[in-house]
Amino acid sequence: MSVFNAPDFDGHENVVFGHDEVTGLKCIIGIHNTNRGPALGGSRFWNYDNEQDAITDVLRLSKGMTYKAAITGLDLGGGKSVIIGDPKKIKTPDLMRAFGRVIDRLNGKYITAEDVGTTVADMDYIRESTPHVRGKSTGTGNPSPVTAYGTFQGIKAAVKHQLKTDELTDLRVSVQGVGNVGYYLCKYLHEAGAKLIITDINPESVKRVIAEFEATPVGLEDIYVQNVDVYAPCALGATINDQTIDLIKAKIVAGAANNQLKEERHGQALKDNGILYAPDYVINAGGLINVASETPDYDPKVVNTQVENIYNTLIEIFQRAETENRPTSFVADRMAEERFKTPVQAAAE
Ligand SMILES: NC(=O)c1ccc[n+]([C@@H]2O[C@H](COP(=O)([O-])OP(=O)(O)OC[C@H]3O[C@@H](n4cnc5c(N)ncnc54)[C@H](O)[C@@H]3O)[C@@H](O)[C@H]2O)c1
């Protein structure tokens, strides 16, 4: 088992292994970078095949959070934690409290929140052991509408840059996955006059969006070949890959899903095909903004302004990518690095 030599190790500040004898807790907290502030990122509870997979996941996910917080302009660093095991079998309130004690020993350097396999109720149990947790039942609640609103802003920015218009009336958008975020994104787009083509593995979700937003349903694999202006992936990761890229007729890829590019080189491939890509961690940062805002001086107006700023951030990325003749994904990474590689305080001095 290796951390320092793991391919995804990226100079992470801390990788903390936590264990609790009584509850059987085994967890790893990855803190990638705290130059901009404490590391915020969710707790993933997952039945990993082996510990090396858990290390890989925590290293990769915590690094991703640094980039997301930095590009969004939040005074936060990047961290993430994984709890090893099947949550359906081993998760108990006591185990979550024990996990809270591991977090507490880091004195606020890491702040946790919900992720795959953990719930708002779990955050409440963690809160019994540490104040360093967001997304409690008394907090800001479901982040999906906020994420969708940010994604909507991102689509507007991409349309402005690529199609040279502010007008969304009759814009054709294909949405892959109309779950929590996809549903609200369809709502915003419909209200703006866009025409929706949708798909989902869940027929009930499809029916609802057809009924409420006059969407046209298509088969799961047919979503790529639609004659649309925008393809919005809002389900799985890695849908931009060698099999799909040449099928995509849209001039814009802009959706909420995480890790849309199967590999980094697919950012270049989209560019080569004349498709403008809104980097996923930039356009879907609304959820992070929402969780980050959960402080005693929470102000919904500030949250709204930050989410709407996703538009400006993307315009900056698109313009710089054009000037430098680089993929937008490459430019977003460099911009994020410029923002987190120097400690915020040092930069201000
Ligand atoms: N919820 C948030 O605030 C948030 C924030 C940032 C990023 N994201 C990302 O956005 C995406 C959607 O998140 P969500 O919270 O809406 O999840 P969700 O589970 O509510 O929705 C995903 C939807 O995709 C559908 N789906 C699954 N496989 C599919 C397939 N092969 N083809 C078509 N549809 C498929 C599911 O049935 C579901 O309706 C995820 O990638 C998530 O990581 C979400």
C-alpha cells in the first residue's frame, strides 16, 4: 500500500488514516491544499475492493476540490474523506460519531459534508463530535437547485461565447439524466424558452419532465446524436470519450455531471471538433458554493451572486482558451493553479 508513490499523489498536505476499534470505522481523510483556507469536501462511504482503491479515490477527489474551490473564488482548500465499507451493512450512528472524532482532531483544517453513501442525518451524527461539518439538517438543505442554477448560468455563458447570443428562446438542449440537478436545469431552460430533448434510465423521471417542461424523450444511447445546440451531461462521468466524441452534433458541452472527460486528452478532442466545453468543476460548483455558505452569517443574496459569477468565470476561461489556442479544460486547470498555488494571505501582502 503506497501513498507517496501513488500515481494520484500530488503533494497532498496530509493523508490521515482513522480507525475506531468499537465501531469498526476505517477512514482516510485527504487534505490536498489549504493555501486558500480550510479544506472542504464531502465524506464518501464506499465498499472499496481494497485499500489502495480507497487511497486513489481520496487523493483524486481531494485534489479536485482544491481546483473547484480555487476557480470558484472561495476561500477554501481542497479535501475529501472516504469511509471504507458497505454503508448498508456497517453504517451506524456511533460509527459516524467516531468519524466525527477523527475530523475533530484536525482542528478545523478539514471540514466535511455529504457525498455518495452519506446523508444529512449522518452529518448530524458527525456534528455531535465536531463542529467542522456542513450540510446538517438545520443547514442550507438540498444543493441540487443551486447546482442547476449555476449550470444554467454556465450554459448562458457558453451560448454567448460560441453562438454569440444572449437569447435562449428555441435553443435546443439535450439533457442526459433528469434526476435532482437535471430536473431543475430543465426547469430553468424551459422557462427561458429552450427546447428540451431528454433521456434517463428512470422512466418516472422522464415522464415528469415531459409533463412539466414539454421535453421530447429519446433512448439512452440516442442522446449523443441529437441535432442540438447544447449537450448537457447530468448523469454519469466519462461520457465524453472515444466512442461518443464523433457522435456529438452539439456545438457546446455544458452540464452538471462530475468528471465528464474520460481522459484529459478528450478536452483537446472536443476542441478539435469545434465543440466548446464548459469544464465540469467550474459549471457545477453551485453545490459547493451552497455548502460553503453555511456559516452563521449566511446570506442567500451572497450565494446567488457567487453562483451567477460562474457565468463570468466561464467567459474568462473561454476567452483565454481562444487566445492561447488551448482546450478550455487545460486553461481552467491553469487558472485554478494560479489561484491556489500562492497562499491567499501571502498574495495579499
Ligand atoms: N447534486 C448536486 O448538487 C451536484 C453538485 C455537483 C455535481 N453533481 C453531479 O451532477 C450529476 C447529477 O447529480 P444528481 O444529484 O442530479 O444525481 P441524481 O442521481 O439525482 O441524478 C442522476 C440521474 O441520472 C440518471 N442516470 C443514471 N444513469 C444514466 C444513464 N446511463 N443515462 C441516462 N441517465 C442516467 C439517473 O436515473 C438519475 O435520474 C452527478 O454526476 C453528480 O456528481 C451534482
